[in-house]
Amino acid sequence: MIITKQDIPNFLDSLKNNYQVFAPVKQDNYTMFKAITSGSDAILDYSNSKIPPKGILFPQTEELFSYKVDKQGAHLEEKIDSEQKVIFGIRPCDAKSIALLDNVFNNDKYEDPYYLTRRENTVLVGIGCNQPQSTCFCTSVEGGPFDTTNLDLLLVDIGDKYVVEVLTDKGKKVLTSAACSDASEADKQAAAKTKESATVVSKVNLDGLKQKLDSNFYDEIWDSISEKCIGCAACTYSCPTCHCFDIVDEAKDCDGCRVRNWDSCMFPEFTIHGSGHNPRPSGKERFRNRVMHKFKYFIDVNNATACVGCGRCIQNCPVNLDIREVLADIQGSEARSVS
């Protein structure tokens, strides 16, 4: 199928009749995913958003339920968002990150109704990356500029139009409101050429990394590679797969609500016990935990690396701490585990 770029605003406007539509928009000097009021608000020629669109499914701040206590007892009202949504223009790396989050919020031990309801009611329309950024390393973590993992539709930019790949029934349903035509053989060849020419320059060697992390918990390498980290959590808040959260009650008298907020393992308060003891007392332990979680613990539990190679942590780190260099240093170190 083919859709022209000039028809995209009308397509998005037509979707707004049945869906809440999120798309990349300009905010100050950054690109962010926002709910749009007009199809013309969406920008198509962007590299990637400053913050991943995971917040649409897993909001940074979310009221889970409100409660009220009176003479008749306690009354709860859940705040589950069941509105139909479309995330338009999501990059393949961010779509893959949602597949990883699915493991966290839907597993044998735990099912999160807040996330799962949004997830079920959300259509992911991706746009492939013709020109990956220098900080991207998606191909090193089993992804790619045109990876279709978790997408319902994938759009391939071939100039003044997109070749549309229909991947699921949800995607097919959304496409019924678009002014599409059949792709010609020339269009298909152009899409194939575009995919071939999209080069991810940055590479990360993950061969044997998991095995190295299995045994180097006490390695001296953690002292040196964590020295630059200032614990600001820019990496975790801009990461599409980080999912740490805190839950608090906000109450006045007998009325209140329970709220879930993003948290970060890079903060000292994240692991502090009621006794005052903190098992991760310094930045070294917290930095080590973040790397271990991405490239060991998540693999242990879900058989997948909790990194999609989007490069946001590299771009947003104020002290230029590069995860690619960190992993290379770990690969080059000799494991000196002790019991």
C-alpha cells in the first residue's frame, strides 16, 4: 500500500474520530510525542523524540484509584484508561521497547490492568529510520531501523510518500480511513533500497557479555566505570525500557487517591530500608545495578536484553557517560569474582 505525505494530516484527522492520536510534535527545541488536536501538528522528518513514547502506556504520574471513607464504609473508584489510542510515527526501537515492557506488566506473577488496558487499546504505527543517528546501536541488540517487532503498521519513507506494511489486523483496521493505493513494483523496489541503505554505524559487542556479568559482580571495574556518574537519573528517565516506579497515597482527612510515579534505581532513596540501611549505599552499586539489570537480570528473567539501542542515555547524559564505552570496558576486564 502507498500513502502520500500530503495525505498524512487528513489521515490523522480521520483517526481522531475514533481514537486519541499521539504523534511527534515540536516542543521548544525538542521532539515529543503528544496528543494532537490537528493532523497538521505532527512532524514527520524527525530523528527520535527526546523522551520515549512509553509514557502513553505507562504514564510518568498516574492515579490508580481514588477512595473515600464515610459512615457507610470505604468506597474505591478505579481510574483505568480504556480510551482507544493510536501512536503514530513511533520508531522501531521504541516499539520494541513496549514489547519488553509487556514482560514486566503481564507475566505469570503479575498482571497490571492499568498498563494492559491501554496496551490492548493502542495501535502502533511506526516509521522506519532512513538515517539512524550516530548514537544508535539497535542492530547490536537484535533490532534494526526497519524492525517490525510489536508494530501494527510500518511506514517506509521513499520520498514524497510511504510504502505501508500491514502487520496486524489492528493496523489493517486503522488503515481503512487512509487514502491509500496499491504499491507499484517501483515503489516496492524503492522501499527495499531504502532499507538496504539505512546504516547503523555504531556497534556494541555483546558476545559473552552476559557470561561476564554473571561472574564480575565484585570486579574492580565497577569502581572506575562508575566514577563519572552523578546519579541524576537522566539515563533512566529517557530510557524506553526503564520501568521502576513508586506508589504513594495522597490524602486529606478520609478522602484521597493512590498515585504511581516513575522512580529510578539511580536515586539513593530507591533502595533505602525503613531501618535506614541501604544495600546500595553509593553510586557504584547503583550504577552497577542499572547495567546488570539491562544486560543480565532482565535476560535471566525474560530471556531478552532490556536495551533497544536508541542512544538516548548517551545523548542525555550531562557528563558524557557512554553505555557503549562502559560495555566495552566490561568486555575488556578480567572477572575477579569473590564469594
